[in-house]
Amino acid sequence: MTEDASRAGWLQQARAYLSHADPVLAQLIDERPDFDPRAWLTELPPMNLYGALLFQVTGQQLSVAATRRTVARIQALFDGHLPAPAELLAVDPGQLRQAGLSWRKVSTLRDLAERMTDGRLDPDTLSTMSDDELLAELTVIPGIGPWTVQGALLVALRREDVVLPGDLALRKAIQAAYQLDHRPAEQEVLAIAEKWRPYRSLATSYLFSAAFERAEAPPVAPSGRREQA
């Protein structure tokens, strides 16, 4: 079986499961027969795990538009690509500050880069860890909290059962899709998403898609929520 055929079979199974588990998602799925849950990734620069964490840290407290502008300025420092850990450590921190990162974010990204270059963290080993193990390993770094790691799990590692309960865009999407009279708190998002297991990433993609369609904006990576580690 080819990879495309295997992926198509997985999507069919996941969509059927979500449709049976949640009538709101069933409607979103029925309305989007040709939906590609990975299409929004084409809007982003290529990212490995460090790049995805850099992207998520950059987006803390920023709107999607501001995140994109800052990421573009960072890429310009590195010949158009997101830096590897060693490349980031080789530039003057002041240049990162001038690109739009706060000093706290610069410190976080340098701390993470140092751990990935001195052997304390091995990117290959991190990529094989479970979601919970990766969360535990990375959230000890000041400035990196669960939302940052979950975004990297979704973007860089393509994990299939990730939800971003603290992400403002997702909370707004759930409020609209489920016609709530309030913006759901993180615990309410987790409670709603419990029925989506083990396909929470796909469910999240559908909700983001619906929200972006309502806003008449192209799909982009979730961002804009303040996180405190």
C-alpha cells in the first residue's frame, strides 16, 4: 500500500469516528468533503522541531500577522530560513531583539538552542518521545509552556492526538461552532475535546478551518495566546 493510500484510509477512518462521536464535527466534515488537514502547513516555512518551537515562542502574546512579520525578519537574518540551534547561538542576541523578539523570548530560544547543541537535549531522541514525555522534557525551560510544545507537536511532528486548549483562536472557533454564549476556558476545551480522542489533531484542524473561513482569511498556524511557563 502506498503512503497516499494509507493516509487516505486513515483520514476516512478518522472522519467516520469523529462524525459518530460529535454531531458538530459531523456537520463540519460533511460541509468539507475535500478538506486537507495539512494544507495550512504550506503557509508556513519548513520547520523541524527547533524551528517549530521557535515559531511558537515567537507567537506568544502576538497576533497571527505580527507573528508572521517577526518570523520573516528572523528568517532574513539567516538567508531566508529558520535557524538551527547552532546558527541562532552564533548571532548577536541584539539582532534577534531588533527582529522583534523580546529579551525574554531571546533568552528562551538561546537556552533551548544551548541544550540542543551541548547534548542535554537530543532532537532525534525528542522526536521519538511520547507527547507527555516531550511536554515534561521541554516545559522545564523558562518561557516554554504546554501550549508552545503542543503547537510544535502539531506542526513539526504531525502528532495525531494534539489539542491546544489555551490557544485563543481555537477557543473562539469552538465558541462559534458549538454556539456557546461564552468563550470556553481551557478545561472546557479539554472536556469538549475528550470525545475526539485519538483524533484531536484532525478535529482541531477542522475547527480552525471553519473559523478562518468565517473570517475570510487563509489558514495559518495558531498563535496569539499569552503563555506563562
